Amino acid sequence: MFPGQPLAPPVEFPEDADFEAIALLTRQRASFDLHTFSWTGEPSSDTVALQAYGVAMGLYRTRRLRAEGIAPRLIAEHSMGIYPALAAAGALDEGDALELAVRLGRTMAAMGRQRTYALGCMVGLTLEPLLVIAENNGVYLANHNTSRHFLLAGERGAMEDACAEALARGAFSARLFPCDAPLHTPLMAEVAEELAAVAGDYRYREPSVPLVDHIDQDFLAAADLPVFMVRDLMEPVRWERTYRALRAAGVDRLYEVGAGDSLRKYNRWIESERGR
């Protein structure tokens, strides 16, 4: 399971040959130095830096698992986890996955120069009232992680109002995070053509391991990938549905391959509700 973008830079990095190889590749293909957490070429935003870091850690942890003799029989991805997932599935080389993620990130960052956007992490409410809150405030559902853990996205002022309304309606928490663009929402249509042009620059191979997408829970083929790379940014992440599909397919052992353990936390919550 490849998680999405980390929300904060790391406290420390691994110290081994695999990490140094990935760090070198990140400098070469993404113009980003993981050790100093700074750009070596044209600078970009903090959000794009976190995206580069997230992809790099997904690639690194894939290498470490395979060094331990653990190879996937199925791959799932969440949000920005699609990029290292493509490399793990053999659809792109590691360097191309890093480059693609950062090029798309830079394209999205242009939206943040026109308007100020934010993500809102909402915990405690169920989907129906969250959708009402989104409609009331002109924002959109971005992530459906569990039955009570969601992300909304939109312009910052509207997101501040949405967070206040969520708390007034009984949410346990409603935290706001700055972002370059309203990921996983229809607002991304503003840069859809530019995103499609970047995604179309790469030659995707057929995945050597079945790769499950987080929108429809379908297996992705090489021909699907240029279009999916744009859909990924314009439609909500459906992790609860994805996890349930994995379990229904007989998956009983999962490894989170990236920075942090967010997907394992979501899975525990979803598992606690199975059968209800």
C-alpha cells in the first residue's frame, strides 16, 4: 500500500546504501536534495518538496522490502502514492516516477499563485453531513479514508468556514493544511490540459504486478495510465472502498510502503467496522 503525500518533512533519514541511491536519483531526476530538504535547480513550493520526499520514501521502502525477500502480489495506491506504486509495479522506472511526480506538482503549484487553497482534515462526522458542509461552503470532498475520516479541499476562506461548520456539527476535529491546489476535486479542471500533457510524455509499461486504483478499484493497464494520472488529481480518493476491495479479494497481509503509517491507521478503523 503506497500512501499519499506526507504532511511534514522528516526528523531524520535512513542511513544505508539504498537510501543514498534513492537520494542521488532524487537529485538527478527531481532536482531536490533530500538531506538538506532543498531544491538544487529551479525552486518550487513546500508542497512539491513533500511530494518528492513521499515518492522517494516509497521507492526506498520498496527496495528494502525486496531486499528482505518480500515481493508484492497486489499493489494498492492512495493519492500521491500512485507514483512509487507505478515503479513498484514495473510500469515506470524509479527515475521517471520521481520526475513525473515533481513535474505534475510544479504544474499544480501554478494554481496556488493565483488563489490560496487549503485541505481540511475532518474527523468524527459521517459522509452525509460532510457532503452537506462541502456544498454549503463551495468546497469538495477530496479523500474518503474511513467512515469518519475525510479530507475536503477548496479555497482557503471557504475551507475555514467549512471547518467551523464541521466543528459546530459535532466533528471531533477539523484541521486545516495549506496546499498549492485543491487536489482530488473538480477544481483541478483549470490545469487539466497541462497535467495531461505532462502525463502523456511518458511511456508506461504493463504492470508486472496487479495495480489497484483508488477511484474505481479496477486493475490499471498501461493504456489506462496517462488518463488515470489526471483523473487521480480530479476525483476523490476512495480508500475505505479500496481497502474493502482488497480484503474481499482475499488479501490478509498488507505492508505500508512510504512515509508514515496513515493507511495502517485507516485500515484498523475500517476493520473495526467490518460486518456492521
